[in-house]
Amino acid sequence: MAGGLIKKPMKSAVLLATLWITAVFAPAQEVSGDWHGSVEVPNDAPLRLALHVANPNTASVDSADEGVTALPVDSIHVNGAKVQFEIKSVAGVYQGTLMPDGSRINGTWSQDGGVWPLNWEKGEDPANKTRAIPADDAKQRGQTCAKLFYEGKLADLWLRLSPVLQQAFGSEKHLAEFHDQTLRQLGAETRILSESVTSAGEMQVYRRTAEFQRSQGAVAVEFAFDPRGMIAVFSIDGAEMSVSH
């Protein structure tokens, strides 16, 4: 399942153009509504998914951690409790069974010769927040993340990266390499010149300018936080690790 569920490969930001789903349920009214679930990606972060069924003939899929929304479902058929859908562009197939109470679909996702559990629960994902965090919270998080980075506490910082940014780095080892390269070039931070927080859509961007031992002038450091308070963008004057949707 290398590269993710909705887009393949992950870093290319090439999104799924066509989604084909054949689903079989009874009765049809049990299918309508929102469903959420996640699939475990080997050696990577889970991908949170949502299935929205407006009626037996209209549906769409979101991949929250990839910033993908409203992917069209081409067809749905309702007859029984068996569920099957296929994403041809990534050669993936889902097979599952609707539970008797209609609140859950248990099944598996198959791709590239591998099989992984993927269970859908009815209702909106409680972790799928869309409102920006408060500015004061973003400032405090930014200060904490900068401290963790400069002090080399990268295991703690890694846990604060969004799943998509973790995929952009590739591994905690690559984050450590980014840290080592930055300190070789700049040295230690010696004086903070300014701090600010600005909104960018659903993001809150903490920006900090400072002087460093080896810098010729001010250096800007930015952490952009998503609605869950995770780091979606991390940049240090040209040395950037970010994800564009």
C-alpha cells in the first residue's frame, strides 16, 4: 500500500481523478449519511477517510489528512449487507459488511498484494476539526516547537507533526538531518527580534525572527498549525518542509 490510499505516490500531490464504488446494502436508507474510518499505512501515519452518501445514487469521499474533499462516487447499488468498492487508479479494492444496527461497516482494503483492516463508523469523524486554533494557542505551540527543535528533542517534535508532514519528511531520521544541517549553517539562536501569529485559512502561522551565531541578519522561522494543533508547515528561511494541497 505504498504511497497512501487516495493519491499515489503521496508526495506528488496527484489526486484521484475517478472513484468507482459498487456498494450493496439493505435497506437503502441505512447507507445515507456520513461515515468515517482510517487505514493503517505500513511505516507511515494512518490516513483518515470519510464517505458521504447523500442518497443511494450520490456519494463522495474525503481524505482528511491529504486535504482531499468531495471526490465523486460514480455508482452505488443497494442490495443486502455486503460492501465493495474499487479505486482503479491505485488498484485498490474495499470489501466489507454492514453491521445489523447500521452503525458500522467492517472490512478490509486490498492494494499492491497487501490487505489491511478498514472499518467505517457512521457519523462525522470527531477528530476532523475545521476551525483554526486560537492565536494565543498557536503562539505558545510555536514557542514550544522552536525550543524542542533547537534543543534537539526531535522525538517530541516528531509527534507534533501532522501525518502529511511526517510523510513529507519521510522519517524521524530525516527530521534529525534537517535539524543538524540547520544548526551547522546558523549555529544557536542568540536573540529573538519579533514574534507574530497570522491566520491563513484554517491555519494559524507562528512567525519568529531571530539572530543566530552564524547568520548575517535576521532569520525567519515559521510553524503553521492545522485545526488540530498539529504542525502542517515548518520552515526556516528557505529550508522548508511543508505540504501544499
